[in-house]
Amino acid sequence: TIPAVTTRVVTGEDSGVETTLNGTIKATTLSVTIPLTAAFDIDPTKYSATDPNIQVGGNQSSGYKIVNNSAVPVYVYISGVSVPTSGVTLVDTVAGLDTNKALMLAISEKPTAAASDISNTGFWLKTSMTGKYYMDTTQANKGKLDANGGTMNLKIYGMTQKGWSNADTFAVKPSFTVTVTEPT
């Protein structure tokens, strides 16, 4: 709410009455380009418990990015994940991959995932997530995109082991949240 105007009564000549204009920026229109689909191939025959880069690698859609076209900075993060494909499970540990059709999937702007990302459960998507999943390189920026063209170039990382047949398909649906308020 906007506060009422405060006034002062001037009872004589006074050429130095200083006034203050208090303004607040209120963004009423945001424009953020969010990809609706991204495709990738994952090869269970290339499984490595120490390298999160080789099973998907370059076998994914190009141009997978989020762009802030707004005049103000925004924060973009994943607030939920669903897996509508029956029998497929998202896990966040290598031990979880012992189950048929278990997947470790991540979305990040990291150009290459580190071996340490494998044991970082916060790097991997999961349907039971209760917090916010930040895709920026360090995750410390909380998905902040600068105004007027700030871009997050994304890459998909995946790991899986068993239970698959050639040409099996699945779908994973992350839900993106866009906000002008820094997430807590």
C-alpha cells in the first residue's frame, strides 16, 4: 500500500522547502523464455559410477536455455518434479540405480558435471523435493537472471543402469517458478 502524503504548513516566505519523492519499482510485466520440451538420449551401456557426463553427453537438444527478457532481474528455479511414465523412478544416489528403470537426472548450466556432483544429492532431481532446485552453476545465485537478456544455458545430466530395452521412452516434468523476489 502506498502511504498518504505528509505535509508541512509554511507560514511565511521560504524558498528552501525541501520535499521528498519516495518511489518503489513495481514490475508488472515479466517476459521470460522457458523451454517447454527438451529431448535427450541416455545410454545405459556407458554407465560409469564416477562420471556423470558420458551417458547423456552431447546427445541432447541444443538451445536448451532460459532467457530473461524483462526490464528487471528475475529468479528461476525448479519447484517440483513429476514422472508420469509408469515404472520409472528418479533417485539421487548411485545405490538407487540398482533398481530397474531408476534414473539420476540433473539440469544445470555447468558445461561439465564434476565427479563430486555424483554424491551431491542436491544436484539431482527428485519427485520428493521440498525445497528449490537451482540450476545456476554454483547454485549460490538462486537462479538469478539479469534483466534484458540474462541467460541460463542448460544441460541435462543423467545416469542409469538396468531394466531398459533399446528405444524405451520416458517423461520427466520439472515445474519452473519465475519470481522477482529472491528465494529464501
